[in-house]
Amino acid sequence: MNKFINESKKKFTLDTVLVGILLAMGAISLFNIYLTKPLIGEAMVNSLLLKQGMWFVIGSISIYALLKIGVDRMFTLINVAYWILMPILVLLALVGKHVISIPFMEPINGTAAWIQIPFLGSFQASEFMKIVLVIKSANVIEKHNKEKLEYTFKSDFKLIFEMAKYTIPPLILIILQPDTGIPIIILVSLATMFFISGVRKEWFFIIVGLAAGLLIGIVFLYYNQPDLLVQILGGKSGESYKLIRFYGWLDYEKYPIDHGYQLYNSLLSIGTAGYTGHPWMNAIAHFPEPQTDFIFAVIAQNHGFIGASAVILLVFSLPIKLILITLKSNLNLERYMMMGIIGMIVFQDFQNIAMIMGILPITGITLPFLSYGGSSLVSYMIPIAVAIHMYSETQNSHSHSL
């Protein structure tokens, strides 16, 4: 229907509900970054607030630019973005493995994931790569479904191969930085797209079952066969970085000053906050990265159960809104892309909040639109621009059908 509408008669309609959600999340982000002052210091907070405000402005400009240029062009030019980011990821992986040293790519907390940009802060290529891979996958799924002649496992395996051949190289490079959080996010988002692409429904139970079985198996081995788990994860007991993550998750009370320091102190802050939270500008307990990975702990500490619950409702209102936009749209490429983005955001929201509550292991996954971070924020503005475009196109379609 849309293709028959005269471009000159098209009217742009802004989704004010979506914009309202984003503005509310931006305000909450800035205010709670401000409340980390007792934990990270006034000078640091002032710098972060200035940069985060700047990134919100840059993200808004990016949305406007994408809408003016045309969202459709993004799908045709995505390979250019992919091959710009790949060499950057190669260099970062080499820095992370100490093969080379580059001054503006120095590791931070043992991870070489950022390019330092004077006056602006840092650029994280993997944050943009995760969006690029979702867009490329949308193209692949659309092409696959147009050419598909049969509804079989053989056809599904063909789609898996087509998606894997460009996904595996950047995943390996990101893991070598080393970073495990973003690869997990990418895999979840692509799995979401795969499930809704028209493949056999058995894949959902196979993949979800394997993921759940892996997590349950690791927990079982941790408590019953720790030596075997050490051999599987590699390294010596107490020295394996991966195993230490499980010490900090399953035995945080046993290791409150080292492996379980983050979780122990964040739970202490949350658990003593009551219904309305502690008085603002009080450091109940210190934990690293309160402005990024642990921003929800700051929110719960300062605003209590009521405030934290309200933020959870706001956080999950965004993917719900995106789902409604996607279901009403008839733009196939954009729909495939948005389902991957929705899976990505829902997973990040759930994982971040759950890890701070001790339900899931700490993985360094941030809370979208609330945690400090320019790369994450600006990269997510790309799908937001697509959602705004989809909403406007749907409104145009409805108005011309009347």
C-alpha cells in the first residue's frame, strides 16, 4: 500500500508516546548518575553528566539525520558500516591479547574495547557492531524467505549458515578483547530474529533448552564437581577469571571483599533501602561502576522499592511500545530488524536488573538508556529512528486507506 502513496502527500507523524518514554529515561539517567557523587566523586560526576547530556544530544541529532536521509538507505549501506568496524575490532583484539600497543586503544579494567577520543570520551565499536549485525541479519532473513521453497530443517540450517558466516568473525574478535557481555547480547538478539523468521518452531525449544541446560549444568558442577568445572573453564581454582564470576555470584557472602564485593555491597544498598530509599547523597556501601553496570543499584538505593518498581515499569514500557509499533507495521525489513532489537533490549534489561539482585551472574551488561555510555546510547538511537519511521509510515498507510 505504502509504495502507491505519493511521496508529496506523505505526512510525518511523530510517536509522542515513544518520545515521552525516551525523555523520561534520559531524565532518570542523568539524575541518578548525579546521585553517584558520594561513590565516585564530584569531579567525575560533573564530567559524566556533561558527556552523557552531550551523547543524548548527538543521539537525537542522529535520529533526525537518519529520518532525513531515509531509513531505507541504511539497509543498503550496512555492509559499508560492517567493514569499517571489522578492522577496528581486529586492532582492539590484538591490543587485548597484548600483541600490539596503541596509545588511544589502551585497555580499561583489562578490556581493550574502547577508542579514546579527546574531549568526547570513548567509542566502543562492539556496541555499534551489535546493531550492524541485526540490520545485516534482517537483510539475510528477508532474502532467505523470498527464495525459500520448503519449510524444512534443511532450509533452516541454510539460514543459520548465512547468518553465522558474517556473525562469527566479529563475535570472536569481541571475545578476544576480552568481552563476554556484548557477544551474549548479540546471540540473544539474532536468536530472537531467527525464531520469528519463519523457521520450524522446534528450534525455540532446542536453543532455549540448550541455554537453560548449560546454565543449570554449570551451577550443578559448581556445587557438586568444582574440580571438573575448573577443568572445563580453564585455569586453576581461584585464578580462573570465568570461575571467579561464579564465586562472586553463588558465594558472594563467602567472598565479600574480593570476588563477591560488587554483588554483596549492591545488595546491601538495595536491601536496606526500604520503600522510599535512603536519603540522597549517602554512600551506604561502595561498589565499582555505579554509573554503568550498577546504575539500577543506585536507583534502588536512593528511591527504594517504590522508585525501583516505577523505573522497572518504565524500562519495560519501551520494548512493549516497540512491539506495538512492529506488529502494526507492514515493512518487512524493518520488522525483522526491530524484533532483534526488542530481543536485545529485553535481554539487557532483564540481565542487568537480575544480576544486581543476584539472580543471574554479573556479566558487565549495562541498562539501556539509563547506564552511562555514549556508544551504547547513540547506537540504540539507530533502531529508535527506525521505529519512529515505522510508526509514521503506519499512520500514513491508515490515513490513505480511509
